Amino acid sequence: MEKIYEGKAKEVYSTENNSEYIIKYKDTATAGNGEKRADIFGKGELNLAITTAIFKMLEENGVKTHYVETMDNRQMKVKKVEIMPLEVIVRNISAGSFAKRYGVDEGIVFEVPTFELSYKNDDLGDPLMVEDHAIALGIITKEEYDYLKRETLKINDLLKDFFGKINLKLVDFKIEYGKDGNGNILLADEISPDTCRLWDKDTNQKYDKDIFRRDLGDLIEGYKEVLNRING
Ligand code: C5P
């Protein structure tokens, strides 16, 4: 296996199969574009298990993803895609950068979910990107933008339902898409408490990376609780 990419939380390897990659989930946690960083033993394993359950659920509901199989407690086999340099974010409830940008409280429940893009570029700090700019830079076409928005809002409905059943509110989340060799757009990367905000429906307790970002306690205990609820 040849390592072809190393990100903050994952490593990507090529395999002898030219149409597949292997993604290894790391224990590294980062926040604020890498300014805060720690190795938290067990995080990679939990995120892989949670991502696996979610990608299986999405596939069962007709979402096209890069998921092939989970090989062991660290590695996932996926279809080879080229990741689009976009962070696709949906918000159901105000929090995080939204609350900061507009000077509003966290916890405002939106009547309609918001859909936004950021340009995935660490050097620039992942700036917010409007549709026309993504098209102007040739990152996506208008048709692809419309498809991403439709697909992403469908994923939001499925995720809200999935987490709602285990008494968690899906506040917001980030996903990434990639293109396979035939130009098909597939949901890629991960969906885990690293990439979603999840609050308990009754207590609003946080079960996501804000535990780390804001020093709210034991991240592993929080992520384990999410996995335990998923596993019933
Ligand atoms: O920070 P912000 O409020 O914009 O984050 C919105 C959602 O996107 C959160 O669930 C956060 O975990 C996720 N996110 C992410 N990776 C980033 C930025 C945001 O997973 N680089």
C-alpha cells in the first residue's frame, strides 16, 4: 500500500485495485484549522464505527457513497474518488461559526435548513464560498451544484431521522463529495461526531467535537455514547 494523502484525521492509501482506496482513521483531534491538536486514543476507531453505520444507512436509502467495506477497527475500503475542494455544510440549529458570524445565540431552530459551501483550503482557512464563485473557479458546474444541494438536503433528512431515533438533535454537519473515474459524484470522507454537532434532545448535552474544541470533558466518553446509542 502506498500512502497518497495524509490529512488531520485520516490517511489514504492506494491498493493493487486501481479503483479503490483504503482510508485509515487516526486518533488525532484538531480544531481551529489545526491550531489545537491532541492524540486521543480510541477516537479513530469510534469514528470509523460510527461512519460505517451511517454510510450503510445512507446506501440503503439510495445515497451513492464511496463506501465499500470496513476491513478492521481502523481501516475502511472505499471507491477511489477525487475529492472536490468543497466543505458542504447544512445547519438545522444555530451554532459554531454561524452563531459567531451573525452575533446570535446558539440553539435557534431554523424553519428551513441552511445549505452552504466552504472552499476546502487550509492555507486560506476554508473560507465561505458562494455558488457563483465555485462555478467561476471551475470546481463545479451549475448542474452539479443543484445536484449537490438536493442530495445534501436529502442526506440531512435521513441523518435527522437516524439521530432523532437515538434521542440526538442533528444541529449541523459537514460532508465532502468526490468524483469517480466515470465522473459520478459520490458522498465521500466521513460522517461522525468529528463532522456533526449532536446534542441530546432532552438535556442539550454535546456529543461531538465541541467537547474537544471547548474543553467540555471526555471526548471518548461522548463518542462512545453515540456509538452505544446507534448499536441500541
Ligand atoms: O464551525 P462551523 O459551525 O462552521 O461547523 C459547522 C459543522 O461543520 C460542524 O458540525 C463542524 O463539526 C463541521 N465542520 C467540519 N470540518 C470543518 C469545518 C466544519 O467537520 N473543517
